[in-house]
Amino acid sequence: MVANVCVSLTNPSQLSAIDPRCEFIEFRADLFCEGRTPGSWKQELASATHQLANHACANSQKTILTIRTTAEGGKFPDDLKRVELFKSLAPRFDFVDVEYSSKHRAALLANFAKEKKEVILSAHLTEPTIQPVRSPGFRNPKGLGSGVQSPVLQDSRPKTQNPKSEAILKAMHKAAPSAIKKIVFTATKQSDNNVPSKLLALAKKQNIRVICFCMGGKGIASRILAPIDGSYLTFGALDAKSATAPGQLVHSDLLDFYSELDFAAINPNTKFILVIGNPVYHSLSPKMQNFALRKMKLNIQYLKLRADHTQLGDILGMLRGGRFAGANVTVPYKEAVIPSLDSVDPEAKNIGAVNTIVNRKGKLMGYNTDGAIVPILGKTVKLKRARCILLGAGGASRAIVYGLKKAGADVTIINRTLDRAEALARAFGCKSAPLSLESMSRLAAATLFVNTTTIGMHGSPSGSDIPYLPRKFPKGLLVFDVVYTPIDTPLISKAVRECNCITGERMLIAQGVKALELFIGKKVPDEVAVGMHDVLLNYIQ
Ligand code: NAP
């Protein structure tokens, strides 16, 4: 099984930006025509659709033609003229989107049935009152329910949400049995996301192809979960600035999200844990966490989701839903998420950053597990009163400094930009120094040296050699390098020859194991942690 993602386009100039993994392209012809004079758009539209069809054919993608009228929240002026436009453009597309509320629905359906064209029959509704949708881009669809002889849309409120959605589906199925039914509505609260899941389960039982999700920021969960729950497809925006409907996520982010999914193992009770950040496509956390979850036979899947800063609040809101066990948070949101949480663990509060959010019955609890490497360092050297030199004062250093101070170490923070070292040192009661020959000479009498800079990382503009390192490290020194791409950084290679060392992926594992224990509420067995390490090594080298 695959998750079908459809990217919505308003102009063929956007074709080159489509992720090649994307299976469907929707062309919003109404948005293309907007602002063009009728004299010019007909020809331009013909050439645009030609371009689109050629691209899709070359990339084995399927195309959907959608023309929404202003009454439906789109930009095309007239329902009748749309019939003509459909007739001229449809032959170039694999699917056509016919509005259930169109006065000309029956004629269009009959025409497309004759031409054996695949139809998506669409209804845009508001739950639970089935009022006209009023979100931007989907304003005031007056046609909905007015020109349609549908007992369902004119019905007074059903007693529960499910029978109502069922009734809509039933009426649409009666109108066009072979069409794919698309039922979307604007979510006003998180629990609205349960409606598509239930409707999709019902449709699956009856073998009806359905697309169903909620629009709006509160509906993001249903957009993501739709294909998992059996929706024929879900829609994504071309990029963060080009959403054609409220709440749309970027199509390549959806594709990254589904890339880690084990469809065969999913059932209605499956829970999800996310890693959210920006960017996040490179994250190895799904690989190691899914290994652990499978080993422990837990019905949880760990997936990555890039969060645009404009959608961070909605994504955090989504985590309160029952399908999500929580999330790991990575750069650049470890501080930004804090105000949205219901409580923050004292350690994370002291560090000033959260990397783990646990959903406890709809309440979001923040933790920081980044310092979990410190006890591991403490197994090789005694940290109490130990002289520790920490190079770097960025995000990676905070939790380590906090952990070292808590273990009673004597910490000096050295950084290229002295201000940052001073600020960190002030926050945690450490010493600070600028990066210089003099400050680095302190390594001669140190017990622990930690590199938390990007120096040595693949592709880093910082270069690969830490300046002012002593010709030879003292034998009793422990070197820990947070960089793990590559594992054998120049610093580690030197340390292997001259003293003790611990490599950067150990920190990734340590924080991951501790986070997993918070998500699942029990200890991760040692053999599972060892397996996580092996998985990581496979992907890093
Ligand atoms: P960051 O916030 O951008 O901080 C970068 C640090 O590197 C700053 O202190 C910066 O100094 C210093 N730096 C950069 N280029 C330098 C140069 N040419 N000379 C001297 N100092 C230089 O980055 P971060 O989030 O802390 O990440 C740092 C590294 O840790 C990355 O390689 C990341 O992949 C790794 N990391 C590993 C783990 C793990 O689990 N092992 C976890 C998190 C991060 P200035 O202040 O002077 O700019």
C-alpha cells in the first residue's frame, strides 16, 4: 500500500518544483484564470494544460482538473461556463473534480460517464452544522445545498456526527456510484479529526473510494492521517507559500512523513510519535526508534514531520489528539515550543529547551533528554570536580553543560564568539573563555574535552580541524565529539591514538532511549538500545 499525495498547482510554471515521488497533480484552473481577461485565458489555459499533461505523462503522474466557482470558494465566475470549460479541458486529464453542489452536476456526470472519465465528486462542508464554509479560499459556497436536490445537505442536524457524514456519503454514492467521493469540512476542534477516520473506515467496509479530511489548522491531523486511514489521497501544497486550501502541508513534507511508514503494520489502534523540526528530512531518529518499537512489539510508529514556523502551533495542537503519543523536537523549535505546553519538567525548564513532548491524555508535557549522554561520560571518567573543557556555545552545548554542572564538574566553556560563551556560563555557573591558544592550553590539565561545535561535520563551512589543539592529548583525557557525521571526525581520530574517546552517535542514542522511555512509560531493554546503535551505524557509515 502507498500513501497517495496530490500536489495542488495554480500554474504550470510550478511543475519543476514538484517532488518526483508525488503521484497526483491537481490543476486549479479557476486560480489560473483569475486576473486574466477571457480573451487571453482560453488560449493560455489550453497551452497550460498541454504542458501539464506532458509533464505528468513523462513522470508517470496522474492529473486532476479542478475548477471551483466563486460560490464554492474558488475563483471561476460561473457554474454554466464551467461546464463548457470542463468539456474542452477534461480530455487532457485523468480525473475531473465535479462539485456535488453544482446545478449542472447531473449533466457533467452523464457526460463524463459517457467518456469513461474518472470523476471525483466533491462536497465541502462544515461540521457539525453543515453551514457554508467560511475559511479563506473557501468562502461562502452559496451553491452548497441551495441548487442541489439533496435531502442530505438540506437535512436538519443529525443527532451525531457519524450518521450525518454517513448520510452525505450515501447520497453522493447514489448520485455517482463509480466516482471517488471527496468529503471535506473545516475542523473547529481537534476531535473533529475523528470524523474522517470513522467515515473512511465505513467506506472501506463498503468498498467505496473516498477522500476525506478536515480543512483548517485544526484539521492537520486528518490531512496527515487520511491515507493511513484509507483515503484515496491527501492534498499538499507546492511549498509553504502556495497552499490552495487552509491547513495544507507542503507535499514533499507529507511524502517524507509517509516514507517511514510501515503500512502493513497499521491498525486503528496504532499510535504515532513524530520528530518535528525544520529541516528534518535528514533525521535518523525514525530509523532507530522504529527498530526499537518493532523489537518491543509496540503498536507505535515513529515518523518525521518538517514543521513550517507558521504551522508549528497547529502541529502541536495535533499532538493532543489520541492518535499521537508525542514528539521529539529538534532545531530550531526546542525553545519555541515551550509556551504551547501544559507543563515542563524542571530539568527542561532549567536547560531552557524541550526536545521531548509526551501526550498524556491530551495534555502536553515537555522534557529534555539531550543531557542523557552525561551519565555515559561519567562511566569513563569521574565527573565530580573534574576539569571539563567544552568547546562551543550553541544549541548542542546547553543540556551537556547543565548535566556536567549537575554532576559536580568544573566546566569551562570556550567559544569563538565570547559573548555566547559568557551568557551560557552565566546561566549555569561555569567559567568562559574565547577560543585561543591560551584557553585551549588548559586541555593539558583537563579530564574531559567536549566538542559541541560543527567543526568536523560533513559539509560544514566550519572546516574539519579544531584550532589550537595540543600536539598530544594527555593520556587520561576523555574526548567526546557531538558530531556524528562522520563518526570518525579528525578530533576522534586523534583521540583514538592518544587518549579515550566517545563518539557523537552515542548522544543521539542516549537521548532517543530516554525519550522513548518517556513515551512508552517503561524501560528500554539494553539489548534493544544496542540494536538501535547498530541501526544508526548502518545509516551513518
Ligand atoms: P549551533 O547552535 O549552530 O552552534 C554552533 C557552534 O559551533 C557555535 O558555538 C559556533 O560558534 C561554533 N562554530 C561554528 N563554526 C566554527 C568555527 N569555524 N570555529 C569555531 N567555532 C565554530 O549548532 P548546534 O545545534 O549546537 O550543533 C552543533 C553540532 O552538534 C552539529 O554538528 C550537530 O549536528 C551536532 N549535534 C549532535 C547531536 C548528537 O546527538 N550527537 C545533537 C545535537 C547536535 P559561534 O558561537 O562563534 O558561532
